[in-house]
Amino acid sequence: MRKRIRTVFGVLTMLFICVTSKAQDIPKDYLSAEFHEGRREAVRKMMPGNSVAVFFANPVRNRANDVDYIYHQDPDFYYLTGYNEPNSVLLIFSETQYSDAGEEYDEILYVQERDPRAEQWNGKRLGIEGAKERLGFTTVYNGSEFSKLDLNLQGFENVLFFDFKNDVRDSRDEADLFSLIKSFKKKANYPADYDATKQQLYSMIKSTEVENSANVAQILGRYMSRDESLKEDELLKGFVDAPDDKLRSDIKEKVSLKLAANNLNSVILGEIMATLRETKTEEEMVLLKKAIEISAVGQVEVMKAMHPNMSETEIQGVHEYVYKKYGAEYEGYPSIVGGGNNGCILHYIENNKPEVGDELVLMDLGAEYHGYTADVTRTIPANGKFSKEQKQIYDIVYEAQEAGIKASVVGAPFQAPGRVASRLVTEGLMKLGVISKEEDARTYFPHGTSHYLGLDVHDKGTYQAFKPNTVITVEPGIYIPEGSDCDQKWWGIAVRIEDDILITDEGPVNLSAMAPRTTEAIEKMMKQPSPLDHFKLPHLD
Ligand code: GLY
Ligand code: MN
Ligand code: MN
């Protein structure tokens, strides 16, 4: 069929030009060009003097044969540009640059070139004009111009970038990501044996005060024990094995010299982006709140629709239908719907149990709305009523979560919610006799309670004391797989409760509170009728 369509290409191209020249109907509530410009300015302010920051778009990844995965932009790249296409590179300069023609610029965006044939098959491209009009950039070129850019990267004090993951395909297009990265490496004199982890550890040594160097040596020792190539590095080995501060100081000097051997820096951008993305602007909060509320409504609708002969897949579908109904483009991560024992697998995504029966169903899902993702978990009894044992476990998790949320206040250490939740889970399990030694609690609660939330489900942040306008999750859980070393009556019970918490100067705000959390409120909601009660499809053999 493809061949036949291609023969009428000329006619369709004409039609295509007519269609695409009309204004597109798209949502109006994306992040504004001013937001992205402000974020680039914030990066510029945090960059060291005489430096350039280079950001690449995410690669296209292949699913099978000639089908790729749905494209998803790199969240840093999206944050700074709003550009949602692949094969693109952004340069931000700490100081104004001047072209040979005397034009000033302090940033350049390279985009995919407009191409009617490619756009007919794979969707509209913004191109240079679109990037200027829609995204507010002034200096924009097609990607093919990047290799021709006459920019002396050696002349900068620092070239800031994120190191590459080696998962970029060469499509033989001179403007694809593969070629953009190749050009960058050539311009930047990128050594073939560049090792970003080593650079990071060297940077750690360089910024260490003498009085803290023994602690840092211990931390480095742990990194090295997990990575063979690090163990062989003379400088790292020397620092970790050094018997005193004097020797560590000498090695610190050698490390500084080694770092100064080139101007590549794959550490600083990570710190800058973590600092910026940790706290949300008002504009971001509108989208993040929307993603969270959509996800909470998904939980509510599933509570109403749930019955024991639903499959995990169908339950997932109800959540995701609600997301789409509200215009959320994607799920922020693969949806988790685990009935009974399946809930004990923390990131269970098969979701293929044909009937959930009379067990608990753990549902951890998040809508992604214009890039921002929620992360909300509810655990509910498929038959509408918690059994005695299910409720006993659930109530421990609930109390742990309540205490964790209360501990999420400005100035508290990032670990505060986890510490209090962990203590309450341990006490609860001891009291029920599920464990007899406190240290065994970790078997049934093997994860932390919190991470940042934003453009990524596990968003970037500094993991320092809580700041206002930060959104985190608080998500304790208890998972007792079949065969556990406890009374069989607990087997197959898995409970996680996860809410998305905005940290403010006035205290924590639960943004996903619309979805009931107590056993009483859940049972009450499950008695409500659902529009799906009347949604019948024909039987298929
Ligand atoms: N859904 C992944 C998480 O809760 O972190
Ligand atoms: Mn989750
Ligand atoms: Mn989470």
C-alpha cells in the first residue's frame, strides 16, 4: 500500500501545503514562550563565566521493524525550549556572542528542517519560522547548519553538557541526532575515552574541604566497589586509600590538574538543572496540578466501576480513558495495576491477570499533561469491602503516610517523611506479629517514601532540605508476598498509598486528596454507581 500512496505524492504535496498552512487547532494551555525563555535565562545566570551549555534533544527509539516508540522529548530540553521534536540542539552562552556579521546572540536553537514529504508521513514540523513564532527564539537554524557552525569551543573556559548514552541510531541523515552529536564531539575535542562518572568523582574530590576529605573518601570507596573501571583509576584509588589528609590534599591537586586538561564539564549542568527543576513556578504548577487532579479522578472513577471479575488490563484502561478524556497525552510512566500478590512487585506492569477476584488491587498510575506527570497510588478491595487483615495492614500504611505528609515541611531534611513512615510501619508490623524483629520491617517495606515530581515522575532535585513550591510524593507501602515468613493470613496482601504533596510556607498541601484514602471513604465511594455499569460490549469468542 505504501508504494501506491507514494506514486501520488506530487498531488498530495500540494494538498498538504494547503492543509498545513492553516492554523492548527491545538490546546492553548502549554507552557508559554516566556516561561522557557525565563528558564534559559535562569540557567545562564548559574553558568560559570565564559562558558557554553549544550543540550541535545532525546533520540528516537525503535520499537520494532519500521515502527518507533512514540517520541518523548528530554525533559530538560523541553523545560528550556518547549520544542517537542527530535534531532535538535540548544546552545546557551554565558555571555553575548557576536557573529562575523556583527549580530548579537546568547543562544542558538538548531531544529529539524521543514520537509513536506517527511511531514506527510510523520507529522508537522515547527521548522525555523515556527520556532521563532511559537517558541520565541531569535537565533534558529536547521540542524544541517550545526556542523558548519564556526564556533571555537576550545575558547570557552567550560563546555557544559550531559554525557551521551550510546543509544542513538545513525539514520544517515546529515542533520540527525547522531550527526549533531558527532559534530559536537569534533568541535569540542571530546576524548574517545571520556568517562563521565570519573569526571563526577574527580569533581567531588576537587570541591572537598580538607577536613571533610576522609568522609568523601569513604563515599568514593562505595562507588568504586560497584564499578571495576573505577577501581583501576590511580587517582581515585590513591584518594580512597590515602592514610591522612596531607596525602589526600596532594591527590586533590593532581585531580584538579587533570580536570583542567580539557574544558569539558558533564557535572555542572546536572547541578543547575536539579536546582532549577526542584521548585516549580506558578505556570508549571497549573499543569502539574491538572495532571494530579486528572489522576485522582481516574482513581475515583475506578473505585466506582470496580468489580471482582474485572481484569487488571481493563482497570488500567479505565484510568487511562479518564486521562485521555481530560486531554492528557500520555501516562507519566508505565501503569501499575496489581491484584493480590501481583501488588507485591513494586513496579508490576504486566497487568495481565484476567480477574482480580476478592483481593486488594494496588493501582499506581499518573497522567502526563503537557509534559507534567502525576504519581498517585490507591489500593482498594475489588469486592468493595476490606477484610479484617487487609484493613489492619492498610491502616498501618495510612497512619505512616499521614505522619509522612505532616513531616513534609519547609526546612525539614528530605528524609523526614521516610524516617517517620518507616518507624510507624515497623511498630505496626511488630504489633500485628507479622515480624518479631524490627530489622525485618525492611523485608515488607523495601523502598523510600519520597521523590520529587514534575516533568519526570522521579524528577530532578537536590535532595537537600525541603524548599517551598516543591512537589514530592509520600508513598509508604507494605508488601507481604505468598510464602513469606509470617502467618499465612497475611500472604498476598500488598498496600501502597501515594499522594502528591506541595510543600509551602504554610505547610504541606495534598494535591491528590480528591481520591479517597481512608478505608471508610474508599468503601463509601465504591458503593457509588459508575457510568461504566451500563457500558456493555458484544461478547467475542
Ligand atoms: N510509580 C513509580 C513510583 O511510585 O515511584
Ligand atoms: Mn507511583
Ligand atoms: Mn512515586
